[in-house]
Amino acid sequence: MSVSVPFFDWKQLYLERRDDYIKIFDETLSRGGFIMQKDVRQLEETLEAYLNVKHVVALSDATNALLLGLRASGLQAGDEVIIPSHSFLAAPQSIHYAGGVPVPCELGPDWMVDPADMESRITEKTRVLMPVQVNGRSADMDRILDIGKRHNLIVVEDSAQALGAKYKGKMVGTMGLWGVFSFYPSKMIGTFGDAGALVTNDDDIAAKVRAMRNHGANADKVIEKSCDIWGTNSRMDNLHAAILNFKLTWYDEAIQRRIDIAQRYNDAFAGFSELTLPPAPAQDPDYGDVYQNYEMTSTRRDALRAYLSERGIGTIIQWGGIALHQMSGLGYSQSLPKTDTFFEQSLLLPMNHFLTDEQIDHVISSVVAFHS
Ligand SMILES: *Cc1c(COP(=O)(O)O)cnc(C)c1O
């Protein structure tokens, strides 16, 4: 008997609670709840309480959240933004579209952005430091915020992957001037399409992004006689907000399931010298990881990947296996040897809350069999 374990079983995202979703669609659509209805504000309020942050602005996706956040922060043409090379293209693209220059830097031994390397790349053009909270874990924010303070730079978080993660008791995404979250289907809390949010304790940033998302309209009213900021359409579809409101009622349970799976993977694979595993849950009380991904490295990554594939187990290499500084087509030619080595060895195992115990057992026994 063989169990198949797709890396991410897209249809399961809907089928796991299909009856609930049908009711939500029917209730929301029957009252004409398409654009900027009560569900959007309800989502913002729920997330404001959950994250203990003053403002949440629901948006069309996290890529636009990054773009609007950078524009609201007053990024000027040519301003440099330092970002880990181990990041999704969305952040550098938004920096570029906001007129800035994305400057990739190295990862540290914890695989998060290396604060010392980040600091070494500061020039007189640097305006922003952007840690990326990859895999649902926080970078060393105390050090990054300290560098920002000493050099008078803005710190913002690409926390698209890290809703609910904690660092020294604080919620990831709320430690810098602003942070963003993604509700793309395969993210920590995914809807059935694109959605995202920007979060901030800064009244001015919140007001600007709120206006920008809806053609510059103040407080989301229609534009009457004038408009004092250039905006666009980056609204979150109301139906996504209704779905997310439901998913937030059992989000703690979904996170706990990921933590339990990570613990099982870590326990089972601890003895294999070819593998380097992510930190186990609760290994360091300063970090509350939520395991958006289970990313590990293997010195025989490609062979392991092929072996798992033969057993019906889907794995992926993050960001399609290419780091930002390796994008020669975008003009990069810089060398970041630690990130290069990491990308030769990195692998993501299946990780989401709807994996069954049988599927997890199959992943574990297959990885163990490969190494035995
Ligand atoms: C998914 C992701 C984004 C982009 O999110 P979208 O909602 O798809 O625009 C940005 N940064 C990181 C780190 C991501 O993982």
C-alpha cells in the first residue's frame, strides 16, 4: 500500500471544511458582500487584537502590501534597501517598483538574515533594512533594530510567512515600522486566492496605506472633491476576508498541528549527520516558530529528493531554488558563498495542518530508510 504525500494538496485547503465554506459563500454573497463590506473591517480588528498592533490594513496581497508600505515610508528614487538573498522575489520587486534598489545580503548560521553582514552593506544611500521572516521564524530583531537605530534607518519586516510567530514575547511583523502578511493559499493561513495585509503601530503609515489601497480615498470613503495622495486598487476582496475570519477562529489549532509535525520530524531525523534540521519547537524560549515551512539541508539533497519522489512524496526547493543575488538577469553578479551553499542543500518537506498521521509516518519512514 502506498500513501501519496503531495507537497501541498491544494484542493484539500477547501475540502477539509467544505460545508463551512459553502455556508460562508452563501451568507456573504447573498447579502452582496463583495467589496469593502463589514468582513474586511472585522478581519482587521481580529488581527489587531491577535497581533497586539494598532493598525491592520487588509490588502489584495503581500506583494502590494510591501509596495504600498515602502511608498508610504517615503522611499526615494535610488534609496537602498538591504534584504537577505534568501527571500522571495516579491520583496525586491516591490522595492524596485517603489523606486528603490534591493541590496541582497548573507544568511547567518540560523539561516535567517545575518545582522552583521546586513550592517556591513550599509552605504550613505541606505534607507531601509528589511529582514525576511522566512519559514515562520523571526530573524534576530534586537540586533537588527539596534543597527537601524544606530544608522538612522527604517526597519520593516517581510513577515509574509510568519503570522503568529513570536520573538522575545513580541509578535513577528509588529517590531519594525511596519510588517506584511500573505494569505496566499499555501501560506500559514491561506484563502482561496490572493490576499494580504500591512500591520503597523504608526498612525501616518496606516492612514496613507488605507487611502492608497482604494484610489486615494480618505478613510475608505468615495473620493469627493479632492484626493491628497496617489493611490491604486489594492483592496482585499470581501469574500476572502469572510473566509479568513472563519479560519482565524481555529488558527491556534492549525499552528499547533504544524509544531507537532516539526517536532516529529526533528525527533526522527536527529541522528543523521548528512542532515541539518531547523530548530525544534521550544528549543529556544526567545523564539516561537510557526513552521510555515520545514526547511532542512542535506549534503545529498538531490538524491534524497529523488528517493522521496519515487515514494510519492513531494518536496520543493524554496523560491524555485534560486536566491536573489543569483538572478543575473536582474543584473546581480555579487558573490554570497554562504547563501550559495545553503541553496545547494536546502529542501522543504511537506508541512501543513491538514497532513494526516499516515502521511507524516510515510515521510518519516522514507527519510529514515534513505539514511539507513
Ligand atoms: C508569499 C510571500 C510574499 C508574497 O506574498 P503574496 O501575498 O503572494 O503577494 C512575500 N514575501 C514572502 C517571504 C513570501 O513568502
